[in-house]
Amino acid sequence: MKNIFKILLLLLIPVLANAQLHLPDSTVRALKNASNDSLRYRANLQAYFYFEEINRDSALSYNAKALLLARKNNKTLLVARDLASKAYQLTTTGRYAEALNNLLQAFTIAEDPKNASSSWFINRQSTPEKGRLLILALVHHMFGVLMDRTQNTEQMILHFKEAKRIAQEINNAQRIMLADMNLGNAYITLNKIDSALIFETGARDIAVKVGQKKFLGYILGVLGDIALKKGDKSKAKQFYYEGVHSAIEQNNISSLTRNYLKLTSFYLAEKEKDSSLYFATKMLETFKTIGPNTSLQLNIGIAYENLYLSYKLRNQQDSAFKYAGVALIAKDSIFKNRLSSLAQFQSTSFGEQLRLQVLEKEKIQIQTKIRTYVLLAGLSVFLIIALILYRNNRQKHEANKVLESTLTDLKSTQTQLIQSEKMASLGELTAGIAHEIQNPLNFVNNFSEVSAELTQELKEELRSGNTEDAIAIADDLEQNLGKISHHGKRADAIVKGMLQHSQSGSGTKEQTNINALADEFMRLAYHGLRAKDKLFNSEMITHLDPDLPQINVIPQDMGRVLLNLFNNAFYAVNQKQKTAGADYKPEISVATSTENGQVVIKVKDNGNGIPDAIKEKIMQPFFTTKPTGEGTGLGLSLTYDMVVKGHGGSIQVNSEEDKGSEFIIKLPLLNS
């Protein structure tokens, strides 16, 4: 019976793929024959819903057309709905900052009762106010999805519950079902299994009762997760199979791939090598049928990893090694994209919080002025004089409070900005670290495999009584273990360096090898830029004094200082390379020496240089010459603070426009 079901799934995959290639004829005719904006809007909406889960680019295209029509005809409530739909597509493709901006606009519209309108709206909504509340529930739901993708579980649950509350108020079964579906999955992550079961069972009952089965496959998969958490493997497997069948029936790719993944993981855990390989293969085949324009492709690294684990379970080492490498590359790319997206989202979210704080202060100030004017209008001349004196005294008192509050806010903001800059520099390190750590890991893996083979040979020689050969093999094993230890320590040093860089630091100075620090961060900065621009190359020159003494510094801070200087240098030569002729060769150099009781570090490039007009500004906070989005303007400011204020040193800039720049850092040897 199980084999028949698998064959049925295999036969249905091509049908599922072909269904995604083109719009249904009815939608094509509706788009072609629409005679007014209302019909055109509905046709584009139908096209959007068709492509919603299978082709994100097409869905965004039809969403943009619908949004344009809604704005053209001043249908503000529909604008809010289309903004929420756009935010969903942006969220699923990892563009979190853009999604947040669209949702904030949608909230502004949907939360205002003045925007309630029944025109152009779905007929089953009996009143304009119900229509507005339906859109508000939709916006809360999409915000919950965004919070889920950005790992903010508390806010995710809050918005899904609010979406459900509004849906219950207007008695909309579909929105209640979708809220319960997501809440069930959320409570699994919190390990609150009983709560998860209540929500997910409620979602299933509604889906079956009202015939909303599009997401039934997903719901059944989550019920399988709950059963597995409760230790009922048989029931979990049954739910996963039912989820696959429902997903195929409803042509829901995301639900289908999720259940394939769950079945693969299930059979891997059970060490059933045939079944695990079968469903891992089905998952990858499904990904390949849907094309590159969907966020589901972002999870292809998981599919490759499952194939690697399945082949490893079958002891097919060649196939396992092949898919392990492909999975590593795919997941590395996903990690970098996600890191970048989260950094942009955090920046946008922080900016929105500051904007709301400013608006709230302005609102309070306006309300205070209105109350003051009303009081002044109703009092006599004598009382006016007395109140003016009182008001002046009170305003001084309030001004002092505002100044104290502002100072506190500024200090808090400064701390957040510094930490944000540190995390941004950590992102710059990521690509370089990935490249640097790969080599020692490859050595460890290779020597481990060879050592395993030598161990087998050693056993055979010992059984045969060949003592001399056994001793020779033991010597080889000893050498291999030495290599494994050496490269393991190298990888450990790289990871520790990354952890030190990401921590806020205790501010404790310690004896540090500046030569090693400069060499390490120069290579990491280079590989970080190479990860962004594969065509970029630069010669790296080092003149490191072999007799340079170790000095007392805070390693994390000096690492950030050097990383900032190297990043700026590589950026400068990369920009010049784009406009200079073929004869131009980018060069970055670092030199260390001692001079007059100081350690001197020089970082030099042959980039575009710094114009004389801005040399005095480059150390100022928030000043940057980079395009918007590429620089915070805090790198050199923090560098100056760490060198001068943190270590009692100095930093000097020598630059000539079109010829390059040189940064010279001097640190005292005193007490080192």
C-alpha cells in the first residue's frame, strides 16, 4: 500500500509542475476583456492569488498593478490590503526592511475608521466597517508572519492573536483558521505542546467544516510535529502522509515540500535508509519544478543536506560527499542573505521607533499649548500676569526634565549605534571567516579519513604479526593526529576571534601580538569584499617588524580598528578599479615598527584618496562618502575613540587625491 501511494505521488508531480506555468484561461480572459478599473483590479487580484505561493516575482508584478489601480481610484482600504499582500511576498523573499515599511503604511490606513468603504469591496462583507476590520486583521496576520521570519516570537504571537480577535469579532472563519494554524506552530517552538494542539486542531476543524482546504496540508504537517513531540511516531507519520496527499490535491507547493521534509527527517531518525532517500529525492525534485522565482528555493540547501544524510545512512560515501558540498554552498549563501536582510530590518525598525518617539513628543507639545491658550483666554489681566510668571517657572522645570530625558535617550541611542556598528563589522567578517575556516576544516576532514584507513591497515598488520609495518603505520597515524591537532587549533583560533569581535568586551587590556592581529584582519577584510565582488583582486603587502614587542591593548577594540581601516582601504581601491584603466593595479599594505617608545601601524592604499575639503570631517560621527545604505559614518569615529580615548594613542591621515591614503596609528609602549 505504501509503495502504491509513493507511485501516485511520483505521477502527480509533473501535473503539479505544469499547473504553475501559465495563468488559467478564465483569468487571462478577465485580464484581456476588463472594460473598467474595477474589473481590471479584480482580474489582477485573481492573478496575484494564483501566483501567490508558486512564483513570487509574478505575484509581486500583479500586486503592483492592483495597487496602482487602487491608488489611482483613491480606494484607500484596498491600498492597505495590497500593501499587506506586497509585504507578505517581500517577507517570504527575505526583504524584511521593505516588508516592514509596507506594513506600517497599511496599519496607518486600516486603523483609521474614516477609511471604511464598501466600494469595490467583496460582496459578502455586509458593512464598510466590517470590511475595514477584515483588512486590519489581514495586516496583523502579515505582521505576525514578518515577526516569525525575523525570530521575534513574542511579537509574532501577539499579532496573530490580535488578528484572530478581530476575525472573531466579524465572524470570518478563514482568518480565524489561518491565525490558529500559525499560533499552533508558534507554540511548538515554545515547547507548549498542549496549547499548540488546541490551536492546530481548531484550525483543522474550521478548514474541513467551511471547505478552506488550501492550507490543510500545512495544518496536518504541524499536527504531525505535535504528535512526534508527544512520542506518538505512528500518528505523526500518518499526519505527514495525509499532509502530502492534501498538498498535492490543493496544488500547494510550500505545504508539499514541508511534509516531504518532515517525512525525510522522520525516516532519517528511524534509520530507514530507503524511505529517507526516497522523500529527500522527492523534496529536491519538487524544488526543481517550481523555478528560481520563489522563496521556496531558499530552502534548497536543506534538500541537499537531507540527500547527504540519506546517502551517508546508506554508506554511499561518494554521493554523500557530493551533496554535502552542494548543501554547504547553498546554506552559506542563504546565511549571508539572511544576515544582510536582518541587518537592514533592524536598521529600519530602529529608525521607525525614533520617528514614533518624535511624533509622540510633538503631540504632547501641541496638547500642552492648546491647554495653555484656553486658560489664558478665560482669565483677567491680573491673573494673566500671575500665570505668565507661573508658566515661565513651570516651563523651565519641564525644560530641565526634557533635557534630562533627552540626554538619557541620547546616551542610550549612542550605545545602540555603537553596538550596531560592531554587529555591522561582524557581518563584514563573516565572509572572510567562512573562507579562512574552510581550509583547516578540509585538512581535519581529510586527515581524519586517511587516519581511519590507516587504523584498519594497522589492525591487519598486527593480526599478521608484521610488527615493523605496524610501527610505520603508527608513525603515520601520529603525524596525521599532529596535523589534525594543528588545523583544529587554527579553526578554534578563528572562531574565538570571531566571538571576541561580536562581544561587547570587558575593556580589559592584555598582551597582544599586533603583527598577528594586522595580518589576520587584513586577510579577513579582503575575503569579505571578495565574497561580495568575485571580480575584485588586490595585492596585499606586509612589512611587519619581526622584533615588534607585544603591547597591552584591548584585542577586540584593536581588531575593530584594523578591520575598519582595511575595509575602507579595500573599498577605495575597488571603487578606483571600476573607473581606472587596465594598467591600474590595486595595492594595500600594512607596516609595523617602533618609534620613540611607540608602536606604529601604517595602513596604506593606492585608491582615490581623500579630498582636502573633507579630510577634517572623516573622523566625525555619521560623516560618510559612501552611497546611502553602504556606510553608517561611524567606522572612523569609533576607530578614533578606541585609539585615542581607549588606548592613549594617536591616529593621523596622509592622503593625496587620486593617488591614495595612509592611516598611521601610534600606540604607547608604556606599561607594556
